[in-house]
Amino acid sequence: MKKLAAWGISIFGVGAVGLCAAESGQPKAFSLYVDKAGAIQVPTNYRTEWAFLGTWAVNSKEEEPRGAAEFHNVYTQPETIAAYKKTGKFPDGAVLVKELLKARTGPMSTGTISWGNKIEGWFVMIKDTQGRYPRNKLWGDSWGWALFDAEGKVTTKDYTAECIPCHTPARSTDWVYVQGYPSLH
């Protein structure tokens, strides 16, 4: 019964994987969302079982209707939030999922409103304090970095050219724009 209970929770997060592996005598798994070569996957349960961190609205460049062009909803495991609140750092194996949504804007009874209506892709970061994948161009600066298109295909080839330029202003906060995530404060 004890092993069944541990297995049952192991599908939900990185911390639980460690519990399950420890009970079975197996080495602790790094992440459910990374294979042996360092290929990153989008977690399928992020909307239903993870904690919502916050939303970023990307303004439309169009004159009319004024509103958002995209919404970026960000999620993580509940245990990541607890660890961050305790230490001020993201723990090894923490996963951040940014869901990229195309927005629509139109009139509603409260005024002109923008809402997310179509998945454009995902951006996934996985904390790696051990430098596990030194030859993989999606890993470095203590994170795994991967942008996925709407079909779930990784489009990132080299995080230093495609991810770091956007995250450089957040370098002092471990490459993450933590000011947009009220649950971390």
C-alpha cells in the first residue's frame, strides 16, 4: 500500500518523484519533463494540478482596437512556490511553464476587453543547479530553456541566442521576472 501511494503521487511533481525513487532504491530522477539527453517536454497537467503564478499582457501594436495581442500565463509546481518563499531561490528541478495565448479584443458591457483565445505555444524553463547537460544547447545559466510551437514542437536551437537576450534584464533574479508573480512574494 505504501508503494502504491508513493507511485500515485509521483506523476504530479518533481518532489514526489524523489520520494518514489528513494523508496524503490533507484537513483532520484531529475525531472519528469526531461529525458536523458536533456530534451524538455511541456507538462500536460500544468493547468489542473500546478499553481498559477501570474499573467503578462503583451500590448497590441495595432491602433484599433486597442488591447492585448497576447497573454502569457505562467504556472509552476506548488512545492516550487513553497521553496522559493523559504529560500528566495528556485530549487533544483523547478519547472516554469509560460502558456502563450493569442488574444482577441472587442467591446463588452464593461468596455473594450482582451481575452486569450488560442494557444500559440509554450515556453518552459527547468532549474538545473548541477549543470547536467553541458553539451545540450538548451541548457545553461542554471536552467533548461525551450520554446514550443502550438503543436508542441521545440523551436529553440540555442538558448544563448534565443532566450538570454529577452531574460538579460532579469539576470539578478535568476533570469526570471519574479515581480510579475505575486504568489512568490
